[in-house]
Amino acid sequence: MTKYKVLFLDIDGTLVTPDNKIEESTKKAVAEVQSKGIEVFLATGRPLHEIDDLAAELNIRSFIGYNGANAVYKGEDIFQEPLESSLIKRYLKIAEEQGNDAVLYTNKENVFTNLEENIIQKFIEVFHFQKNQIYTPDFNLDILGITLINLKEEDVPLYEGEPGIHLSQVNVEGLTHCYDVIRDKINKGYGIQTLLKYLDIPKESSIAFGDGMNDKEMLQAVGESFAMGNGHPDIFQFAKHRTTEVTNSGIYNGLKSLGLVN
């Protein structure tokens, strides 16, 4: 019998490799902890409507999506925290002025300010997005998250002037010009804290793996936290442990160090 009850896994750079594959050692590790009764959540900045195949491959039905704005437990919606429409309007005004683009996520589709540019097509291709629409203001009340695209370094402070908001650079090769909009109060850490309370699981019985700066709050919200070897240079200070790279059995090796896999 293990003291651990729940495992939270980031997707990009943690669960899936740069070529969007899941290592066999990772599949084995996930199946093994599930067999011990540990509930596995995918905790991601990705929209949940785009990860069905990935979840099915690993027999996972519980999620934190949109960087903490939506949580699902065994197929049941636990909470949704949409962004304020006034914030969306301000951000889109800045994006237009600076020549940036954005994708806004509802719980059903990915809403792009532009679908023509090569840089947008690359983004869609990397994340295998299927449910794409062009933005109109009609979507504003249903937006759960935003990724800003094609930002220059000097653009970032323009968005971070908003109180209670910071940007997190996407830790995916070729997409470092993209930044997730993270709310200080609504993030993966908030999602985990809310779920642990809902499930009546103590912090020390939870585990998380991540690689990007949008995983910072998540790694601080659990008992055992692992930063992937390929992680953003600034993420390691927020994790209790450092494991190997996503391409070198990072999840398997981390779980093995806890005695959870053979």
C-alpha cells in the first residue's frame, strides 16, 4: 500500500517528447501507478478538447487544463474559471498594436486572431490542434486561457503591466516566441489545491512532474515535485527533485526513485 494517492503530469516536454511521442517507459510507469490505485491527472496549458487521443492512450480521465482554469475528475467538470472579458479586450488591443497574434481557448475550440500566417500554422501543427476558429468578440465570455504568439522580448512587459497576471514562455523548441497568460490566482497550483481539497487528499500524498515556468505553482503545490532534465533553466529551484529528460525516461526514473515502479 502506497501513501501516494494522486499524480499530476504536465504534457509538453514532460509526458510527450519534442516529436509528440510518449516513451514506452512512460506508458509503463503510468500504467503501474494506476494499478496501485493512484489517480493520474494530465495538468496542462493545452485545451482539454484537444487531448482526447493522448488521454485515451494512457487510460486517463482526469485533467487540469488551460493552465488551471478548468478541472475534470473522472469525466466530471469540477470547476471552470473564465478570464475577464475586459482583460481579453485589453490584451487583443496590445497584440494588434504590436503585431502579435493570439489563440484564445474556450472549452470547445481554439480561437485564433489570425489563421493565415506561417507562424500560426506551425503552432497548430506542433500541438496537433483540430478545432480552430477565427476570433470574434462573441467568444469573450467563454475564454479559459490565452497563448500569445510571435512576441519579441520587448513586448512581454506590455502585457505584464496587468495586475495579477504574468506571462510564461512556452518551453517547446521553435515556439519560444509564444507565451501563456498565467493568472497569479488561477494556475496549475490553484487547480491542484482545489482538487486535493475536493478529493480530501493531503499535499504529502501528491506528486507532480513539469518542465516549464507555467508548472512553477504546480510543483510547489504537491508533496513530491520533479523538474524534467530538459526543463526551463529557472524551473529547477521550484522542484524538490530533478529527474532525467523527457527523452530519457524522466517520468519513469522519478517514480522509480519513490519506489512506485519497478
